[in-house]
Amino acid sequence: MHDSPLLDPVPLLRDLIRIETVNPPGDEGRLVAHLERLLIAEGITDYKVVGPSAERTNLVVRFPGRGEAPPLLLHAHSDVVPVTGQEWTHPPFEGRLVDGEVWGRGAIDMKGGLAMMLSALFRLRAAGERPAGDVVLAVVADEEDGSGAGAAFLVEQYPELFEGVRYAIGEEGGAGIELAGIRFHPVVVAEKRPGWLRLTLRGPGGHASRLAAPGNPTARLGAVLTALSGARLPRHQMPAADRMLAALAGALPAPLAEAVNRLREDREGDAPPAGLPLNEALQLDSVLRHTVNPTVVRTGHKINMMPAEITVDVDGRILPGEFEVADLVAEIRALIGGDGTGGGDGEDAEVIGIELLHEDPRVRPELIAEPEFGPFYDRLEAILREADPEAVPLPVMSPATTDATVFARLGIRCYGWLPLLLPAGAPHRRLLHCADERIPVTALEFGTRCLTELLRTYP
């Protein structure tokens, strides 16, 4: 179909999948070296490769525009999550093309998005056109493990590479919505940020042949996991979430619209409204409150020893705006108390210590809590309506976190916008971090066309 490997996202994606960049350890430098070779073959030598080590590098290249719009950032991460313990139908790092779909880790998250961005840029170039304004492409490391070697490294060490950038386009972060057989195209306008915590449970250990002493960490562990798993923390409805729910209700038939409106209007302490499919109900409920999920438990190493200490790593996500990690910790404390049974800070509160493992710094609240719905956002929706008249563009607040929260520190308005043409009910967006991740060839081509149109016409 195309002469250059940069014009067709399908072979480009297949090659990217074959370069294993599982994080940890990442080793994104091999993928960057591959892109360098492709750029040099196209006559592009003015780019920057920087990172904390030769193995953890980032690629930044600026494509000159027509000067009719401010510079635009396209950011894509090159690392992927592990496949350990997963059973795949096709090998995850072979990039196989099967029944019109490209299979492999990163197909959706987000080497597919990177392939679409590159192809859109080089299709304009091949046609002798320039984008409306300069376009800065940033291929970054480490998004899947805190962004320290990637976006955060660039923002802290090389902010001048993003001079003049006003808007940014990045991944959606798994923000797809499927309801009533309607195809929604998510436009992520706000995200939560991570507040990853470690809970440490301490108490009497001892020989496991004897009855366990009261207050031992193993007994406390069950209560803590029960309290945190599926916990609905207090409600804090943000403007972005309210606009999302209002737009969603306006597009749905009556029974579902009523359920979404009940969710939009409920009060703190109300039960989740009935009438919504479980997956969508959980996603929508998650953007109305901080969330917390225990994910990693570390305990003893010998079967005949009662551990005196157990740690529980917790994935906390903090709503955008003025909220701090301390707000999340206070809500967790209210659930688990000091002894893991709930009810506040008892006299033995210190038996459960809470330590911050990672936090994305809070950016200017107006950039995250109150997104800009102006000409640039309107253009994103217009392109989607023109490309897929039967679908509904939907402003979304994502319960997940991407590098958008990092680039926003530079005052950049960030949007998650990687259009995919998928049948209603298709599983692809739900396969992030799962086995059998894959993307249809038609979806890649659709996204590339939409991105090409955006680069050509953005305000």
C-alpha cells in the first residue's frame, strides 16, 4: 500500500511490538534506536534523544508547521506492562496479523497510538504539507511505572523542548464506554493522579504451632483487605465528571439515561443506582470519588512462623483539583482505623502505618479540574463526527492516569484522543494490561486519518 514504513501504521506497529519494552526494566532505548533509524532514512536528523541512561531514553522531534496555530504536542509511551502469568492465544511479542487484527502487548496501550501518530505526521510530509503549527512528537519511557525516566525526566530536565506548546494529544487510558449498543468516542479531558501507598501492619508474631496472639498482623490483614476492597470513598463531584455524565445521559435511551442522571445527582452515602451494566457503573462511580485498591501483599516466608509485620501496597487514585494525598489517607484511615476494623484512629493506630510510595505532583487545578472546552476541543469532536457520523463523541474524565498529568505541569492543556473505529461491544479497549491485547487494522487506519486531519486543521 505504501512505500515508506512510516506511512502505514500496521507494519510499523508490528515492528514496535516485536521490540520488547516490558517495564520493569523498560529498555526503551532499543525502540528509540529503531525509530532513529527510520527518521534518518527519511532525512530527519534534527531530533533529541535524552534519558537517565542509555537503556531508558526518550525521543523528541519537532516537525515545522505553517505558523497558523500554536505548537502541538503528541506524546506516546514506548514501555508496556508485563505478560507474566497470562495465557495468550498468540505470542505477545511477535506482532502477528490474524484475521485483520494486530496482536501483541502494546497494540492498544500504546504502541498502536504511537504508530498512528507517526503515520499521520509522515503522510502530511509525503503529501508536501505542513501541520497547522509546529508539532512536537515525544516518545517517552516509563509511563507504566511512574514516568520518572520518561515524561517527568523531560519536563524537569528539558522543558525548553516544549516551548510554546499549548495543547497536547495522548492516550485515552482505557476510558472507553459501551452502553446501549452506541459507539462512543472518548475525549479524555481530565484524569486522576496516582497516590500509591504502602500499609504496614505490625503486631505480635511467634511460632505458628501455637494459637496466634490477639492483634496479630495476619488477623488484621483480613479486616483491612475487606474494608478496602471495593470501598466507595466519599463523593466529590468535579466539573469534568458532571459534564461527562450529562453528555452521556443525553445520548442514551430513557432507562439508561435515568440511571446515569441518578448517579449524577446522588448524594454522599447513596447506593450505586441500579440499571447500569456493572463495568460501566464501576467506571462512572470511580470518577466521583478517590479510589483505593489493595494490589500487593507481602508477608512471612516460613510456614512455621507467624509474621510480626505484613505490608499491603495500595493503588490510590486522587481526583483532580485541590486534593492532596493527605485527603486520600484520611479517608482510608476512616475505613480501617488503627486496628484494621474501621472506626477512626484508636489508641493503637500506629500498628497500621501508611507510607507514600509514589505521587504525581498536583498541577494547576484549572488545567485538570476545569478542562477547556473551546475551539481546540470543538475541533476534536468535529473530526470525530465527520469521520463517524453514527457515533457520539464523549468528554470523559478518566479514573486512570497517563503522562498527561505530567505534561500539564508545563501549563499544557492535555486531551486523551486516539480515535478507534470499533464495533459497539468490541472488547479491545478492555484488553489493556490483559492477555490477547490486539487492535483491528481498520481501527488503526481510522485513527491515523483522524490524526492527520487534526494536524492539518487544528486551531
